[in-house]
Amino acid sequence: MLLAGGLSLHATTYYVTVAGLGGEPEYEQRFSGWAKDIDKVLRGSADSKTETLYGPDATRAKIQNVFAQISREAKPDDVLVLMLIGHGTYDGVDYKINLPGPDLSGVELAGLLDRVPVKRQLVVNMTSCSGASRAVLEKPNRAIITATKSGSEKNAPIFARYWVEALRDPSADVDKNETISALEAFRYAEQKTSKFYETQKRLATEHAMLEDTGKGAGVRAPSAENGEGLLASRFPLLRTGAAQTAASDPKKQALMAHKDELEQQIDQLKYQKAALPPDAYKQQLTALLLELAKTQAELDK
């Protein structure tokens, strides 16, 4: 895995998925089903540990226990991905995810995340009112995706449906590098969610947002122009095909790390394009693309 500031050939990705209280059988089944689908896709990924809580197991105490275990095990170069599904509430001050028993507040969640020593984290909050959690969760090297733009969007979102779909659909891998980044998954799910409301001729009650600079309000369309999306573009959410095989092959891990590094440099360069002379940008991009092609050729052997 590639982390901000350096590479680690033996990093572990910790996936934690929580499906909260449904309140009604329809929502209980929907939320648990999405959590199970995510677990099925991610479990067994190379160099990963997966923890999924739903139904009566999705309690605040069990979530705290999971994070306590990760905090003891994880190293700075590891990666943490937290995905929340369900109903959320916002009273104008505090965001909470609804759980069996006591709810978990955004402040409590931020505390759990802050105690995990990994440098880079991804939080995908797919609950209603999730936009209200962004401000308290915001932190450098932490990408935050919310299904809603604020705490006032209170209807149960469908964003999670398309987030799951993004993990399964090869078309989500837009650059065809056999790695679905957090940014690619966000764009896929956001576009699918927007299309759902358009085709149903319904007023959209959710507007997904991404913030990964540690200090922004979040945007629906991350780009070099608004400065959002760079960290998420570097975040390998899920490897597929040959990339997954190579990531678990000790003989190819160094090449995979180098490939990740080159892709990071290319993404960084694209965000710097406006500040560079055209010839310098073209020269640097060409050199990186050539090196990336050579590295991929070595991986393909």
C-alpha cells in the first residue's frame, strides 16, 4: 500500500463495516444486506483484516472493542477503512448513528479514529444526516465521504447500494489499473445515486460529498480545480484481477509499491498542472507514464 510520505510493502488494510439499527424490518434487511455484500467482496483481500457488524452485534460497545483491537495491532503504515450504513440523527449540535442500545456520536467516533495509529484513513458515512459528521471527523490524511451534504437531509439514503455496486462493477475502475480507488468508488456511487432520482422523477433527498484535504466543506465533484480528491485518488480501496494477485505475491510487492508510487506522482502532477509551464508538465507526465508502462510490463511477466 502507498501511504502519504512513503511506501510500505507489508501494510495491512483494516476494513470495518457497521450497519446500524433499521427500526423496521425493511430497513433492517436492507442495511444488513449491504453490510454483508461489502464483507463478501472485501473478505480475503490480500493483506487485509475485515470486521463487519450488523443487527444485534452492531452495538457501541462492540464497535469500541473492534477499534481497541485495531489500535493495539495497527502500525502507522497500515490503512483503515470505516463504512457506516443506516439511520443517523442530527439535533443541530451532535450527529449520531442509530445503534441497538446507546447510539454512537460523531465526537465519540472521531475519538475512536484518532486513537488508531495508522496515518491514512477513509471514512464512508452512508447514513442519513451523515453530512453533519464531516466537521468533527475532518483531519489531515483522512478522506471523508458522506451520503448527504448536511444534517438536514434526514431520509434514508440509497448511496450505500451504489457504493456496494462500485466494488463489484469493473466499470468503476475508470483508469483500468485493476484497482478501485476511493475516488473512483465515490464518483461511481454519486453518479448512480443522482441518476436514480432523475429516472424516478423524484426530488433528490441526498447529495453525496467528499472531503479529503482536512479543512474543506466537501464537494460533489472533486477535481484539481477545487483541490479535493487527491488523497482519495491515491487510496486503493480494492484491488482486482492481476493487481490483487501481485499484491499478495512477495516477489512482486516491490513492483506494486513502485507502481503505486508512480500513480501517486501522476495524480499529484495533474493537480499541479495549472501552476506549471505546459512544456514542463508534458515532459514530466511523459516520463512518469513511460516508467509506469515499464513497471506494468514487469508485473505482467
